[in-house]
Amino acid sequence: MEVTYMPRTVEEVFKDYRGRRASMIKALTTDVEEFYRQCDPEKENLCLYGLPDEQWEVNLPAEEVPPELPEPALGINFARDGMQRKDWLSLVAVHSDAWLLAVASFYGARFDKNDRKRLFNMINDLPTVFEVVTRRKSSKEKTSVNNGGSKSKPSGKMMQGKPIKQDFPPPKDEEETLEEDEEEHGETFCGACGAPYTEDEFWIGCDVCEKWFHGKCVKVTPARAEHIKQYKCPACSTSNKRARPS
């Protein structure tokens, strides 16, 4: 993998990390069928590369020694057919996290102590690839957001693109409500891009895997969601098709 630029500031290294991370999450979630297909065990040692422009590629490792950048895990394709699919994807996700940190450390090695601390605090504020892929930080009840930015607690199912209505307790004082709101939304991450919850964007929940997604990441608009009785994310839709008998 060729290095075309060298980020020099904390913000530039974090931007590089965030782009590479988004691409690997994309490979392991929304593009998982194509990623699975490319990881043919019959091929040579293959690596999953995340690029700063949020594109990913499965390729052979760099030939030069030492490489310009730390290399990702070698031979991810060999274990593909020897493990349960979800376990294999989880393993690739863990190795992806290790590689992302290695690249960030490589770029940040010249920073002073304070800048390194600031960089890794910024990185730590994002869920890891492993957490996004396995939903380790998505166990709490999620929050659905409509196009106007208003919020309501979902029951875990979607009806016509909206969560089933629930009765709410009497309103609390504003400060207590805000604190609970922040705690509730703090562990909601998009299953496609991994970005945390923000109240000004439209989200939709999958009725199969129960992950939540930005509408824009799965190409579902609020208007279209109104007519969806049961939503299946791209990964679940493809998995169901593969499971059907011919």
C-alpha cells in the first residue's frame, strides 16, 4: 500500500484514522458480501486495507521491507471457511482495530506527550471496529429519530418507519431529562459508519439484527421509511437471500 501523504498534526492524523476506520467498518458491514467474496481461501495471503478516503481493498501485503506503513493482519482469507462467519468477521475486526492503532501510532510517534494523549483521547471517543461489528456497545435500548429531529423510545420494532408508541412517565425537570438523554444516546452507533448518535439526523433500526443506521448510510429516506413495515438492513437482507433454499 503506497503512502501518498504524511499527516503532521493531531487533527490530520485523527482524520486519517477516522477515514480508514470508516472504510473497514464498511467492508465488514454494508459491503460484507463483497468482502467475503474477495477473501477467497484459495488465494495467497491477503490483507484488509482501509484507506483514508473511506474506501477499502483486499490485497496482497506490501513487498518492500520494511513497509512504509505498518501492515495489517496477514492471511485473513485462510480462516474464512474454517470458522463461523460472525466469529471470522469479529476476528478480522479485532485485527483491524490493532492495525488502525498501529498506523496512528506510527504517525504520532513524533508528537510530544500532550499531543499523543490528545490524539488517543480523540480515537478513544469513537467505538472500535470490533464494537461496531459485534454491537458490543449497543446493548441498551436505542433511540429512533424522525426527520424533524424529535426523539421517542423504540420498542425494538419498526412500524411504517416509526417506533411503536409507548406511554411515558410524567415529565421531569429539564436538567434531569438532559442528563438521561445524553446517557441513553451515548452508546448508540450507526451500524454502517460507526458514528455516534446525533439528534439532527434521521435513523432507522433493523428489525432482524436490531442495529441502528443513519438513513443516508443505508439509502432510506424518511418518506420511504413511512411505508416500510419491517426494515432489514443490507447485511440481513443479503444473509436471508443466501439462506433460502434454491
